[in-house]
Amino acid sequence: MSTFQDYVDTFDNESGYLNWAAFGPLSPSVREEVFADADLLGSGRPSSLSLVAERIGQAQELVAELLGGEADDVTLQPSSTHGLMHALYGLKGAVIASTAEFPSVSLTVERAAAASDRAVTPRWITPADGRVTTDAVAEALDDDVVALAVSHVDFRTGYRVDLAALRELIGPDRLLIVDAVQSFGIMDVDYGPADVVVGHGYKWLRAGRGSAFAWFAPRARERITPVLSGITGTTATGLFVDELPAPAASARAYTVSQPDTLAAGRLAIGVRDVRDAGVAAIEARLAEHVDTVIEIADRHGIEVSSPRERGERAGIVALEPDEPARLAAALANAGLVVTARGSSVRLAPHAGTDAATFELLDEALHAFGNETFTST
């Protein structure tokens, strides 16, 4: 894969898929490579096992490249929640988080508090529309706060927080812990303001479950005790018995056991594909597609609760119709895959979403509007 168009051409799923914020169907390159790796693992030969194990280092290097960090600071995790657990369980002090966060953030903050006998104290905020702004965070800041845990992109509306502004607000002595599941690989941003970044490949990277990572900057490792450090996270260089080695001085301390090499391979390929295509190009095309979804919704009188300014949003469009259940059913009947929760219907295109999908959406909303008019 060498050009952006080559990347777009790999989207071979059927028209109508607008659910990338929930799950990304595996890309052709990921499927091809995982089959090849599985064949190697099926041989049992040490040379074949070692070859597949190289995927771990490849994934670390590629993730670090997109984050602008060092490969040794990247750990591979079974999920982004595992990465957040490593970060939050090792803190002492108050941690600011929104009550509207995805449970991987909010629940982990709460569980960290319970597990550490209140060494971690949740400092909950409830910002307007669930948007974690500097004003919302400033109201909760005091000398007891040691960290802010936040999703880079709100999973409901697609609102994108300003990492640089949050960093400036909390200062250099507090940690900024970022869940980048809804932005990594599709948003061309500077992750430098963050101290910990977690992500997952099963959505926008099209790499499947189990392909997560967590990046721990040096300043984070100085303050986060590796309480969940396992056999792979010690100073030992091989198998150890009759001793209890200390946690490693590197980010490796925030690991429990050896990564799944097949998952590492899927992550490596998923990240490689977006790097080769260009994250900036992906973001630009995705922004155009989000504009199209908003325009279609506006044309048919469906309220949009997501930000309209490109700099404040990612790849998610939240619709707030009067009858969300009926709209969700209408979209499903038209062959569109979306996510419906409560009063909202969430649509999430990708850079490779085809014109036929937007035509289906336009037709479905037109039909829905006519039915609503007729019924009233």
C-alpha cells in the first residue's frame, strides 16, 4: 500500500456501514497477514515462532511513530482498559474524570479507588453536554489533584478535547491520561501534551479485538507505581524462580504477560496502513464525510448534537430525533449499520465510506421524514 487512494480502495465491506466508532471490519491486509502468521504458528518450528514474535516490536515501533514517542515506552495490551488500569491503579491522590466518560475511564477510576483503599480519590465533574473543557476541569482543580483522565474524543458526540489546552491548565506536575480509542490513526494531532495514551485497533484501525496499546511517557513512569506488573514487567532477563525481581525501570513494568503475537501482528498492520496512507489525509477525507452526514441530517430536519466545527470533532455524528427507536429501525431496514443508545442515533463513517452509503442514508431519512409527516 503506497498511496491514500490505495488505502481507500481496501474498504471492501458492503455499502451501508456507518458504525466505525463501534467496530471496524477487518481490513484485507490485516486478514491476509493474520492468516499467514497463523500458518507459521501452526508449524511449531522455533524459527516460525520467532518470526511471528517480531510483530511485537513492529507494533511498538509503528505506534510510537504515530504518537511521536519512543518504542520502548509503548506496551501492548489486551484492551485499552488494561492500559488504563496500569495507569490509574498506580496513582495516589485525586483524579479528575467526567461522569459521562465511557466506562473504560469512569469505572476504572472508581475501581482504582476501591482497590487502593482510597489512595485514588475520584474527583467527578459533570460538564455541559459531556464536553470536557478547560472551564469544566478548572472548577475541580486543587492541590490534591494528581491527574486528569479523559477521552480524547467523546464516544457519544465525537467532541474532541483540546489536549494542549488541558495540559496548560493542569500544569506540568499533574498527569494527563488520555483514552485515544476514537482518535488514534484518524486524527492528525500532537499527543505530546499527554503523559499516558491508550488506544485499540478494533475500531478505526480495522485490526480486531485484542490489539490495544498503552504509551507511558518517562514523566508518567516517575509517578505511576506498577502495581499490576507481571512476569514480563520485571528486571529479570529470563525465567526466574526462588526470587521476586523488582519492576522494570521501563514501560515494560506496566505489562502482565507476553502479548498475543497474532494480535500484535494485526495492530502492526493496521497502524502501518494508516501511516502509509497518511493520517492527515485520512482525517481530511473523514471530515468531508462527516460534513456530508450532517448535511443530509439537516436537509431532512434531524437534529445533530455533535460539534459542527471540524477542529472540535472527530468521526462521529450523533442524531437526536424525536423518535430515536423508530429512526434506528428505519435505518436498519434500509441496510444501514449504526449505533442507537437512548435518545441518540450515532453514525460514524470512515475515510473509505462509499457514495452509495450516503445515498442510502439520504433515502432512508427522506422516507423516515415522509412517514413522520404522514403519521401526524
